[in-house]
Amino acid sequence: MTEIKQKKENVKMHLKDLRQNLKRMHLEVTEELILPKPDDVKKLMNKMDKLLKLIESK
């Protein structure tokens, strides 16, 4: 697999993971009326930062 294709796959994987985590948080807030833990929010922010760095490295 070429480097560009590998980077694309990595970005897709990160996006899917972020989307899944955000969907879970959304359901907790809207259906269970539970606010996310600050650490969970920080983890997602860090994942988003890593993804942004990966995208910018192209």
C-alpha cells in the first residue's frame, strides 16, 4: 500500500473512532441525561488534535 493510501486509511480509522465516541456521548446526553466526564472530553479533543496533525502532515 502506498504511503498516501495508508494515510487515508489512518484518517478514516480515526474519523470512525471519533464519530463513534461522539455518538455515544450524544446518546448519553440526550437520552440518559448524563453529561460526559471531563476526562472523556479531553481524550476526544486529544484524538482530534492527533487527527489534525496527521492531516496537516500531508
